[in-house]
Amino acid sequence: MIRVGELAKPRQLHNSHWGMMCPAETPEGQACGLVKNLALMVYITVGSTANLILEFLDEWALRILSLRWKFRSLQVDVNTEVGIVRDIHLKELRLYTDYGRCSRPLFIVDKQRLHIKKSDILALQQRESPEEYGWNDLIRKGFIEYVDTEEEETTMISMTVNDLIRSRRNPDDAYSETYTHCEIHPSLILGVCASIIPFPDHNQSPHNTYQFAMGKQAMGIYVTNYQLRMDTLAYVLYYPQKPLVTTRAMEHLHFRQLPAGIGMRHGSYEKLDDDGFAPPGTRVSGDDGIIGKTTRVTQEEAQGKSARFTSKDHSTSLRHSETRIVDQVTSLFFISTSNIYILSLLSYLIRFC
């Protein structure tokens, strides 16, 4: 399609893009909405032969009504990429075995309950090697299956497990009583670059698109053996650090092992001396701590997550827009009270002629 055109309809998101195309990963400018990126768990089918399916249909014809369950339980030796679409309007049963179809994994639901159980999840967590019990075993046992866009039109997918619980306990108030699949996680609608954005649901949509374009330019270490290579020109980040706030996808994308940035500090406590005060002659700038002080957490405040802490920070910091030099630190001793410290700060005003 010509990118010069100003048509808005081809650039907008379609409901069939859910889980297949990332809603945030698209370039800016003329190619906005026309160039798309795949979501995190999308799988492109490579195609399979239809001879086995044709032989099965010739033998059983319409006597087998539970064709989908035959495929899930692998009673029929076919590829798991095969898409089964039952069109009730045209009274057709369509089977897709071609290549190039977008498909994504979903949990299989039967009678408003997931096929996968907690024991299966524990088996995944307790395995000693990835080959012992993995993704292919979940597909083979009928816990997960790949669904393409055509098959999605004939399924009812719940967003979370809570939807299934609600449909069982309160069928009258539930959105649906005939769920067939369940999302693995709602965040899987995002692509690789958008999955490393912390709190993307709290950002404006254009800001996620900006981060997608700029996040690809950040690279901490381009190769792990850069010290043994003889490249003509290469840049390596001095001290890569993992971000303070991470996402679940970062762990699977190995972003924590190979970060692409350094944490920016607006203020620090490094300029404080052992007595908790910045020594004379120290240059302090915005948000730097000049007096280190903590207070005990009261019983009223020690509730919820705050119950883990015994003290809280009450340090005095410099104003954000100021830059000063500590001139002197004076200590005043009173018998009735504790010591009082006074800090004298200097600032220089530079005049331009």
C-alpha cells in the first residue's frame, strides 16, 4: 500500500489484531499503522500436508462429531498447526493446513475450567532441565493449543481465570457461560519492544510508540565476547544496570542479564560523612542529601507493607534547582536537649557582561 496516502482506515487497529499484532509497535510518520510488528507469542505456521486429514475424512466422514477433541488428544496423527473452523451460517467445517497463518497459544477450557492444573505448573517449576517437561508436553497433553485468526472467530476467550470462576459461581451475572479458551496473560498482546516498558497501561498510547522507536537504539553490550574481538569501532556501556522496575517479559527476554541502560540518580547520600552531615567544602546540587536523619516508625504507621520497616527516611535535601558548597558545620550542645547542628551553605553568582 502507498504510504503517501492520508487514509486513516487502513492504519487503524482491527479486532482481529488482538494478540497477533502489537498495538504500540508501529513507526511514526507516513508508515504509522501500515508497518506492524508481531506480538510476543505469535507463531507463523509453516504448513503441513493434508493427506492424513483427507484419509481420516474419507474413512470416518461425518460420524466423528468431536473432531477438535480428536486432534487435541492426538488420537489423529496430524500437525498441531491445523486450524478447525466450524461455520454455522454456511454449515461448513473448514480445515486449514496452509502456511503463513498467524496463530497464538491459549489455555484450553472445558466446562468453565482450565485443563491445566496446579500440579502441572509445579512440575514445570520443579523440573531439573528444560528437556524434562516443557512446552511441547503441555501441547501434547491438551493443556494449550494454537489458535489462528479464523478459528478465533468461533471461540469464546476469557481474559483471566477470574472470568471462569465468575461464570461458574454466578452464571446470571457472568459475561458468558460457554468459554472455550483462556488467555495465558493479557500482557502477551504486546511485542518485544513494548514488553520491556514498565507500566505501559499508565502511559499515553503515543508515548509507548515513542519508546518502541527509541528503545531499539539502546544497547548495553552488543556482543558478550567484545574483549576478544578486533572491531574497527564499537561502543560498550560503562556499567550496565538492570532497571529498578522490571516486567515479567524482561525475565524471559534475558533483559536482566543484558541490560541496556544505567539508572539515573537525581540525588544521592554519598556526600554525607560518617556523622550524617556533608563535610565542609563539598559541592552539593539538586536533591543531594545534606543532613542524614531517620525516625522510628510508629505503631499507627506500621500497617500493611510498612510493618516490615522500623525507621523511615527524614533526611534534608537541597532544593532541586540549587547548587551550593558546604561552608561549615557547627555543633551546639544543650543539656536539656540533644545536640543541634547548623550547616552554612555558600552559593556563587556568576554574572555575564
